[in-house]
Amino acid sequence: MRVLITGGSGFVGQRLCPQLIAQGHEVQVVSRTPHKVREKLPPECDIRDSAQAFIDTPPDALVNLAGESIAAKR
């Protein structure tokens, strides 16, 4: 199954990606900072920087882990 993960570079995403790959899934990650994500995720993850991932290779499943911390803004 092709799985697209938003927020894949976060705490949960960094743990989910390797698990999905180990189960035989094709994993794509959409990130605002793809150059930073490459260091955190397995090389098998296809890392994208835009919604073009939806158009190029539509996913079978989407996991939305994207978020923004508001703690620093308070």
C-alpha cells in the first residue's frame, strides 16, 4: 500500500515511517523542510516538499501528523 504521511519528521512520524516500511508499505513524506527530514527518516522514504505528491503518485492511505507548536508563541 502507498502511504502518504504529513508531519513525518515529527516525534510520531519518525517512528511510524520505519514501521510501515518494515511491513512492506511504500512510504511518502510531505514536509516543509525536506532537507532536514532526510537525516531523520530511513532512506526508503520518498520525501516531498509539496502537495505535488498527491498528483504524481496518489496514495492509498493518508496519515496526517502535521502540526505546529504554539508553546513558543505564548
